[in-house]
Amino acid sequence: MRKTLLFLLLCIIAMSALGQNAEPVKEDHIIDGLTSVAAIAGETKNTVEPQDTATAASQAEIPLWKQKLYYGYNFDIYFHSDSKKDSRENGWSFALTPEIGWKLTEKIYLGMRFGGSYANYKSSYLVSEIDTSYYTDLRIHVGSWEVAPYVRYKMKSLFNDKVGIWLEAHLYAGMDFPRVTEGKTAHTDYDGLRYATTYGFQVSPVITYQFNRKSTFQIFFSILSLGYSGTMYSYVGHREFSNDVIIFSGKLSNLVSNQFTPGLYGLRFGVQKSF
């Protein structure tokens, strides 16, 4: 019995010593542990947030006028063909038209194109005299300038907004200065012609491809254009007017007379640049 009590006493003394050596888990240690976890979580989150903040800050640093204002340049290559009852005219033209515009919204652009062009035509006119009829051939060089304000609306975006399908309506006004270098102008439309004033409007689709934030390629589809065209011819001593509805960049009067040449032979393309 004594041996048993002595053994229990020794066990109690040993357990008490172990209890004194072990430090209890204190509340402040638990709080410190939670704080450390929160700090680690915060550090993990902050490794992502600064990048997003930097991107937003870099965009915010771009002035509004740089985000909205743009400029560009366009090239026109056009093969001209026009047939009438007593004349035929064929040739080509090349134009360079810079532009400047303002992005009113992401879908609506307002802008203006202006520039000049050069054309080289060969014309044949049927000349009728009392006892004979014959064709006279002319070689004409034409220098022109044009101003065209426009509004453009984005109808569709494709491929993560890389490709845009737009509908553009523009007004235009300009002047042509023809110079006949070969042939006789008597009994032709160029007899005494000093210059011609052109005006009208046109609606056509445009497709754009955005390379990056600053560069966008654009191509105009003249084959699908509609509009109206007028011309005032200023001759020595008098003026003459002509006007026509434009369908597919061709004259409606030529379509009616089965002498229609669509604008498939014309191509306008260019690049828009942001600041």
C-alpha cells in the first residue's frame, strides 16, 4: 500500500513539473498569428494591385485631346471609264488625302479629309460635219483638290475589337483644272474649259483594323457607295451644269443607258494615327 501511494505521489510531482515547463497558448499569440496571416494575404494581393494601378495611372496620364484627336492619310487609286453617246473617256487617277478627326464616342467619329489628286485621261469624241463624221482623240491631264467633312458610325466590332465595320457619310467640294496636251479641243467638252467645280455627298462602308493604340488601317469600299454628284463647268464666257445620282460609284444615267462602270475599279485605303 505504501509503495502504491509513493508511486502515485511521484507521478503527480512529475506531471506538475511538465505543466510548469510548457507555456500555455496565449490569446495575444493567436491574434499575432492571425495578423501575420492577414499581412501575408495583403502582401499577396498587393503584388497584383500595383500593376493594375500603374496601368490605370498611365492611361490617366494621357491628356483627353490625345485620346480623342487623330490624324491620318489616305491614298486613292482609280481607273476611270465613262461612255456617252458621242464620246468615250478612259484613264486613271491618284490622290493623296490627309485627314484629321475627333472621336466623339467609341462608335461615332467626326472628321475632315482634304488633299489633291492627279488624273491622266484619254478621250475620243465623235465630230460630225456636213459631209463626214470622225473621232478626235485628246490627252488630258487634270489636277484637283477636294475637301470632305464626314461622320462615321461603327456598326460592328469583331475579333476583340480589332476589326471594325463602319458606315461613313461625307460631303465633298473641290475643283478640277484640266489641261489638254494632245489633240484639238474643237467640238469637244474641253473647248474653252477653264476649270470645273465639283460637289456632292456619298455614303459608303469602311472596314478598319487596329494594329495598336496608335495605328489603324482602313479601306473604303467604293463598290458599295451611294450618293449624289454635281459639277459646274466654267467655260470662257459661260457656265454649264451637270448632276447625277451615284450608285456603286457609277453614274445612274450611265446605268440607264447601259454604259455603267461601277466603282470596282477604284480603291481608297489609308492609316489613322492617334497621338
